[in-house]
Amino acid sequence: MTAIDPTEKRFKKMTESPVPTLILELALPPMISMLISAIYNMADTYFVSQINTSASGAVGVVFSLMAVIQALGFTLGMGAGTYSSRLLGGKNRAGASEAASTAFYSALIGGLGLTVFGLLYIDPLMNMLGATPTILPYARDYGQYILIGAPYMAASFVMNNVLRAQGNALYGMVGIGVGGILNILLDPLFIFTFGMGISGAALATILSQLVSFAILFSYCRKDLGGAQILFKHFVIKKDLYAHILRNGMPSFYRQMLASLATICLNLAAGPYGDAAIAGMSIVARLSFFMGAAMLGFGQGFMPVCGFNYGARRFERVWIAFWFSLKVAATFFILVAVVCFVFATPILTFFRKEDLEVIRIGAAALRYQCAVFPLMAWIIMANMLTQAIGKTRQASLLSMSRQGICFLPLIFILPAAFGLPGVQIAQPLADIATSLLAIPMTLPVLKEIRRQMSLSSQTGEDLPGS
């Protein structure tokens, strides 16, 4: 019996399986991965919040540093992932392996540079990220451990995104899942049993991330029918880096602006005390947790979209987008209603000893929930444009939510309205971003419709939609 070529098997699956079923199959592992990541981020926030309000605020300060590490990993990972997905759709496996390997080793090198720089200038860095004098000692203790783990944390983001993009998200889920569960178990052990305080939370994070790295690396070296990450595939080519960075820049803008937005939010909340920084930090983590499942769902949508766009199966791209948008909108509406109603009990769970943190955080959470359904349109519009290589539109949308729209508001609104201005800045930015996504995305959808029409006339689009 002739063995089935794994590359041909994957091509057939990605271009002929029913689209909704395929998206759900590919989305489940990254959804679980994202939820586990969100849960252990929430576990960090919960356990550290039991120390005191300043320690809770320090998590919010260092969160912006972690966003920088994620920016490096996601830029190279999403760039190589979406590019390799289209290459695999065009049956160019060697090129896909080069892209993945080059992104991986570049992330290791870039992360090492961040480690050295950050440790040399740890106090100025924490002050720049928004630490107050009372938060600084906790932020320093937390941040120095995170910096040590920066190289392999960034490389893990690359591997996870590459696995997802080529339809092997289950392996990414295992790597992220094991690390996430380990983090949740180690947090209380290091913080309270060993008496390490906030340093214990950071040590638990980087040890857990190291375990995830080892698992993901073992998978990425195997022949799974997609791109392989091997040192021999690591090449320094100007055109390859151009492809990776062009496809990854939307993620760079999104993650770096998330970091900058967190810094500005901390600085804006700082005049109202550590309770304001802590409350807004908890809401930021809650918002990430609420959106984590749909971000994972979107990462199931992206390989279907990119692979079929590369294979010129335009009808499948169209079906994938509208199916994903409907699922995301339903989810966000349900989550927004629940969190709006139970905002105060949710904040009390994290910091019941500090009524001011609860008051500030609950109000901010309700404002965010009021506009949360708009995230369905924002996320799916961004992922569609990124997956099919419309980098100008994808980059602009990535820059909008926490950059173009948010940054002016976080400076203007607190000056005009005080603390309520801090609380409403992100919701208003989300409204503006959803409006901007309309002219950015409709022409892309019209172009896909036109390509569908041309494909039906020439018989290019095959069954399986």
C-alpha cells in the first residue's frame, strides 16, 4: 500500500473539508490554549493581589513588559505563520520551513537582547512603565525574572503561532496547556509556602514557560506535514525577512501598542493612587480573559482563510469569515451581559480587602462590557486582512484599538473628567476602531466576492465549501 504524503493529506483537508467543521476543529486547541494562558495570567493576578494593593499594581506595570516580549514573538510568529500557511497552500514546504526556522532563531536572539538591556536598566525601565515609588520594589522583583525568561518566551510564541497557522494547533495546545497548569500549581507554592512573595509568581511563570518551550520545540522539529523548525533551515535573507515582517507587522503594532497603552493607562491612573492602578490592571486582565476564547477561535479561522486564499479557494474564504463573525458576535454578547451584571462580585473576588479597588474596577468593567460585542467585528476584520496578506489594512486596524484611537483619549479624557476619563478611554476607543474597520474591510470583502465570481467562471474553486 502506498503511504499517503502528509503534505497532500493536509492540502486536501484544508481545501475540501466543510468550512465550519474545519474552523471548529482547528479553533478548539488554540481556544483552549488561550483560555489556559488567560487563566494562569488571572491566577498570577489573583495570588499576587492577596499580598497587597501595591503588589497587585506591579503586575499591571510588568504586564506592559510582557506585551513587549509578546510583540517580538507574535511579530515573527504570526509573520512566519501566515506566510508559511500560504506557502503550504501553494505546496512549497521547503520555503515554509525556512520561514518558520528563521523566525524562531531570530526570536531567541532578539529576546536575549531584551534580557541584557532590561536587567542593566531595571529601575529606570520599571519607572518608565508606570511604577509609583510604592509599586517600584514589587515591579523590580517581578520584572527581573520575566526578563530572564524573555528569549524562550518569545520563541515559544513563534512556535505556537507556526503550529496554529499550518493546522497543527493541537500540539500548540498541549505545550501551552501543560505550562499553564504548572504555573497555576506553582504560584501559591512559591508565593506563600516558600515565602517568596511576588518574586515567586514571576519564577513560577518563567519555569512554566520553559516547560512549554521544551514541549513546543520537540513538536516543531518533527515531520508533521508542515513547516519544520531546524537550525539548518535558518537563513538570513533580506527578502525572507521582508515577507515575515510584512506579514507580522500587524501583530507588532497590536502588541507594542498594547504595551504602550498599558504604560499610558498606568501613568494616567497613577495620580489617583495604587488602588486605581490595581483596579484598572485587574480589568485589563479580565478583558483579556473574556476575549481569549475568541482570539483562539480567530486563530482557528486564520489558517483556513490563509491556506484557501493561497490555494485560490475564494468561496471558502468568504464562508469562513462570515461564519466566524457570527460565532464571535454571539459569544461576546453573552459574555458582556454576564460580566456587566456581576462586575462587583468579580472585582471582590480579586481584592476584597480594598473597597476602592472594587469601586474603581467594577465601574471600568461595566463601561468595557457595554461595547464588548464590537470586538467581534474588530477581531475578525483584523484577522481576515492579516491572513490574506492585506498588510496595510491589517496594520492600520492593529494600530487603532490601543494606538490611534486609545492614546489620544487616555491623555485627553482624564484631564477633562478625572478618574472616569481613565475608565472610559478604552471603551470609546473600541467604538472608534469598530467604525474605522468598516472602510478598511468592505473593499477587501468586495475583492473576495469578485475573485469568487472569476473562479466560478473558470472552474478554479473546487467543491468542499
